[in-house]
Amino acid sequence: MRTLRVAGAQLNLTVGDIAANVLLLRDAMDWAEAEDADVLLFPEMAICGYPPEDLVLREGFTAANLAAIEELASHSRETLVVVGFVNHAADTDDIPDDAASRTVANAAAILHQGAVVGVYHKVLLPNYGVFDEARYFSRGGQPAQVWDALGLRLGISVCEDIWISDGPPAQQAAAGADVLLNINASPFSYGKAVAREDLLRAQARAAGVPIVYVNQVGGQDELVFDGCSMVFSSDGTLLHRSPQFVSDTFIVDIPLRGGEASATLSPLLSNEEEVYRALVTGIGDYVHKNGFSHVIIGLSGGIDSALTAVICADALGPEAVLGITMPSRYSSGGSVSDSRDLAERIGIRFESLPIEDIFASYLTTLAPLFADVASNVAEENLQARIRGALLMAMSNKFGGMVVATGNKSEMAVGYATLYGDMAGGYSVLKDVFKTLVYDLARWRNGPGVQAFGGNVPPIPKETITKPPSAELAPNQKDSDSLPDYGLLDAILERYIEEDRSAESILDEGFDAVVVQQIVRLVDRNEYKRRQAAPGVKITAKAFGKDRRLPITNRYHQ
């Protein structure tokens, strides 16, 4: 056989919805049969969705997933199918670190002609960042295992197995594998698509055999999967690249012993569009998969709420977005007019609920206790909390989910109000630094307009150009409390993303007073971040699973 006809199914799967996932897989199997595919690859844990987390500790969950594999196997015919699932760990083959708590394996089943003809257990279990697979799974004990099928020797592996140079795929190639088949649930982070492609190209060249890499797409809580499935020839030539953030099925005829093949390459997205589509995917799937009918957003006239509203409208359709402006005595005229202008541009529903009377009532009630004490953040935060209460009232009454609008820069330094502007079920910009918020807004107002089928820049120019302000005090600006966002984000990237010490940052010439201020703010606001809504992960170190620090902590740099 000089060519192998490989099919890939880059699908948007849902954790725990085994029946619906199986229907998607069966449809793809029928398609692959009709295309005379020799092999069809599905993503990692396609049966149950990834990551299932503590669901794998429930016997009923694992049993349902195993029953689904048998059902899917009975549907297999001439096309050999590789599909991810959760399997019982094998006593002889697997290597449990703690056999009492790790009785299952992250597995790939090989289905052919009505039966399960082979099973591979993932060997390399990532235990960093968002991954904690060592908590759940036993390690597979046969990394060099190959399967004789279709007149070939197949090397099958799961995700992380291919990320090190001498991992299971390299061992399978050394054992005589003719092709390496790698199934994945590889989460998106900014710039990762290029890094993955470079790594896989190098692995194909080193192994001297073709590599097929299939990834999933879609959102799962904080995680977004970008797809970008790829096929490489034995010399590292890229034969296929699936689009990012889009479900895709593809066929590639791979030359196994020399020869040429035509390439079908979807282009990689630009930096801004890649991140923007990740955010759209994350909020869209979170809303749909959790059964919400619409979302509710507090519109301040500022850049964060504007970008959040546009992303939600692109993800869900404008009819599923309600924007509410809630002016107080400190709100500028532009706060309301820019919010209304935004709503008209993107076609979302819009309401105005002035909070002045409520705010005044709070102040009257508190006056005996606040007497003779100067105004401070207490009065400022009252306004944010009134707004949060009104948004949640609308959510309770009409069923929509409140979307928080804060960005990563604000969350890093605690420039946000608990039970106020932090209220919400999801936070689109949680992992987006303020400087990137502006970049995304300008992109969406430019080429992004055409990318999402519009002709009018959705965000008013004044929203982008005016100085950012919380508008909770007279003539307030963010710059009254924080350094310029360009400087702030540069320090935050070093301290949070790169885990650099304050001393190391100072060595680059940053002002010592500013660095120490920012470091203190980051360290003292862990308690706020722990109470924040989940949000789309787009960086290598998002707040949450990526960065786990104690709230009670006396170590300071």
C-alpha cells in the first residue's frame, strides 16, 4: 500500500453528554465509510468529552462510557476507527502511582468490523497548568506498542505522548510503525498553534514516518479547543491543516513510502482574530451547553463592556444579548450615549435603569453610621453593588446569564468590586489584559467587521479613545489609582505569566516603586480572584487552575 486514506473528525463534543457525542461519532463514521477511508481518527476522550475531571471517579460514568464504546464498535465496518474514551486500568500493563485511587486510564480504542480490536492507554499524563491527569489515571505501560492492521503497522498515541522527542510515538516508530496516529484534546492558548505545528513537523522528520494529529474544537468551562488538526508526511511536509475553532471532517491520502501528495491547508488566523474567535467560542459554548436562553451585560460606555457585548452578539446573535446601562450621579453623558450607540450598532436589546434614587437611599440609610467619616471606596463600591444586584434581578426574573466584563489587568490588581462588577456567571475577558482589550476592539472595528458579516464598526470611536474610568467618584480615571495600562501589563506579564520575581523585573529597568506597588496589589487580591466567575483561558497562565496560590499567605517578594 503506497497511500493510506486517513479521515479525521475535528468535533465539538460535550462533557458528560455521551449519547449526543456518540451520535456525532456515528455520523462521522458513516461519512468516512462513504469516502472509502482506511482509518478515521476522533479526538481524545471523544466518547465522554474532555476534561471529565472527577466524573471519572463515578462508577456509573465510566460504565456508561464503556457501554458507548461497545455500541460504537458494533457500528464499525471497513474503516478502522480510533476513538478516545475512559477505560479500566489493566493490572499488568498499567503503572498506577496510587492503585487505590487511579483505577482508570485515558485510552484510545481501535474499532474495526464490529468489534474493539485494540486499546492503547496514554502513557504521559500532564500534571501542570490546567492538567491534573495524574490525579485520575494510571499510566499506560506499553509505549512502544504497535498494531498490525490494514497491511500496516500502526502507532497510536494520545495527546501529551507526542509532546516529547523520545515519547511513545518515537518508540513506536523505532518498533516499525508505518504511520503515527495521535488523538488530542489540546486546549488553546495564544500562539500555541504555531508551536504545535513546529513540534509535530520535527517529530515527523525525526521518526521518518507520517503523523496524523486530530484535535477537538469548542468550549468547555474555561477551556477552549481550537482544532487545527494536521497531517504531516514522513519528511515533515504539512499535508493538511484544519481551520481553527470550526468543526471539520477531512480526508488525506498519505504517501507511506515516498511520493507526493496534494496539500489542503486552512490558513492560521492572525494574532487578534485567533484570540477573538477563542473568546467567541468560549462564551458561545458556555451559554449553549449550559442551557441559557440569553445573556445580560451591564454597559458602562467603557471599552470592556463594549467589547464583551460585541463578542456575545457575535457568539449568540444580537437577539440573545440584553445590554443595560445604569447611570449614577457620577456617570458622564457619554456613558449612556455611547452605550446606546453601541447597542444600536450591533442590534442588541437595550435598557436604561438609573440608580441615583437607589444610591441616595443607601446613603441615607447608612448616614448615621457613616457620619463624620470621609467618603472612600465604600460609597464607590455601593454603586457597583447596586448595579450587580439589578443585573442579577433581571437574570432571576427572565432567565438570562449575567456576563461579567472585567479584564485580566483589573483582576490581577483587584481593581474590581466583589458582588458588584464581578457579579456574573461567566467572564469573557478574564484572561485578556487591558492592552489586548484595546487591540481586539480595534481589530473588530477594522477587518473583524467583514469577518463577522458586518459593515459598520461595532464599537463607537469615543469608547476606544476616551480615558478609562470606573465613574464611581467625581472626575475619576483609572490612572488615578493605577499606572498606565501599557506599563501595568508589561509588569503583570512578567510577574504572572512568567513567574518572575520583583528583583528580576527591576533588573530590566522598571521603576522600583511601581513594581513593588503592583506586586503588592497582585498578592493581596488572591481572595477576590478566587471568587471570580470562570472565564475563557487564552494565555499559558490564566487565573484559576493555571495559577493556584494560597489566599492566606505571608510570603511576599
